Amino acid sequence: MKPPVWLRGAHAQTIAGRLLRRKRGVSFRGERIATPDGDFLDLEWASVDSAPLPPDAPLVLKLHGLEGSAHSGYSVELARALASRGVRSVGLNFRSCGAEMNRTARFYHSGETGDLATVLEHLATTHPGTRLGVLGFSLGGNVLLKSLGEQGDRAGLRAAVAVSVPYDLAACAAAMSRGTEKIYAKFFLRSLRGKAKAKRELLEGRCDLGRALAARTFREFDDALTAPLHGFADAEAYYRESSAGPYLSSIRVPTLLIHALDDPIAPGGSIPRDLIAANPLLSTAFTERGGHVGFITGAVPWKVRFWAEETAAEFLALHLR
């Protein structure tokens, strides 16, 4: 991937990636499924106007990043890239990320693989025989890789792709507590604190809500809310037990890892290259530039292309045909 001269910087790629991805031409049909603990998960089935597909076409489940949704620009762009290659797609909204807040005293987090298992079981039951792949962006990529490692030979997928993954959660949390990267933490934490306020009555007594609402770093927020709410001793335990890196050696599904080495949120130095190199089922598409879920190419701003989505769609379509 070669970034254009007008958009070479990591921060420029990251921010432009959020602003330039188009959402027109793709519509969604919602589906709600129940979880074993009395909550719900919302799926969003994508329909691309320019590429109608039959109901027996291969299928890719999309997992969004932190505080994103199935309607995020990168998820919509992926739906378009997949459809042009004959592959359907459906996005999962993690708990609290859909149009309606989830019911229980919990949210989602980087290591939560139970909900993904619930969705995959649902898809296998309702679409028997369908060739299935999964793609995760950022946090969703961490969830995906951890799940694949946990499942090993039982994963039941044809292929997977993970984009801009925070392989080492502690390192990523530290990166966003320094310098310019604090801007990203401020943006995400504002949204997370808003959700915590909305569920104040359910959360009181289950975590240190006051400290979470005053948090200015991810470590502070995760130590006060994410960890205790989801069964971890503290933020350090949450990061250690939820990071995808240690699970890479157990993955038994052909998986493409896409990452920019200048990623300001998931630094290239945190990529566990030795573990990746030791697993022949892992392929890499590492680029010098691209930011975090940016990967924008194109000679002019009004005619851009999204390299990560196109590369991921090609890999998935190849394995799902």
C-alpha cells in the first residue's frame, strides 16, 4: 500500500479513514438474537445496491472496533468490497453499540469471545452449509484472533482477517496515554463514560463508577469499570488475559493480518512477529504507512480507495469460493 502524497502521516490516515469512507448505496436489515444471560445481540445484514447476491452466497461476519458499530464506515466499505466479489456480509453490534442499550450490567470488551461464539452458532444453525469467514477491525480483530486461538481446530471457519489489531492491550493503552495519541483516548473515553452514565443504576456497587467517570486514561477506566464488571482482578489482569498475541500460535484457520507499522493506536512495535512467523496459517500484509484502520490510497481526495478493505475482501473471497 502506497499512501498518497496528500495523506502520508499516520494521524492524517487515521482521521481521514473515519471521514472519507462512504456509506451510501448500502442498506441494512436488522436481526436480534438472545444471549444465554438474558441479554441480546443485534446483527445487521448488509445489502449493496450495486451487487445483489443470492441467499446461498458465501458469508462474512464483520466485527467492529472500539465504540464503532456495524454501520461504521469501514464496515460499510467492506460490505461493498465483499459484495463486488460475490460474498454476503453481516455485522455484529457488540453489546451497547447498537441502536438500543443492552439490558444487563455489562458491556463488551477486547477479550469477550462468548458473544462471538453465540453469533457463530446462530449463523451455523440458521444458514447450514454456508461457507463462512470472519473479519475484525481493531478491538473486533483482537476478539476474533483470541477466539480463533481458543477454538483451535473447532473454529469451523474457512478464513479470517484481522485489521489494525491491538495485540498487546497494555502497550496500546500506554500508547494512548502519551503525546498526541491522548486525543484518541479522550474521544473514546467520552463515549464510554456516556454509556456508563446511562447505566448508572445497574452499575452502582458492581464497579467504582465514580472513578470510571473521572478517568482520563484507558488504564484508569479499565481498572475502575471494565475489569471488575467483566470478572478481572484489575486492568493489568484484563490486558494480560484478553490480549490476542498469546493466542496466535493456536489458530488453525487461514488468517490474514493487516497492520500499518505507523499505527498510532496499536503501535507496530507491539506486533508479536515471532509468534506470527511460527504459525504457517497466518499471512501478513504489513505496511510502513496507513495509520489505524486508515489505509487510504488515491491520487486525489475525491477519488480515494481503501486498500485494507479491498485486500481483505480478496483474501476472504478466495478462500470462500
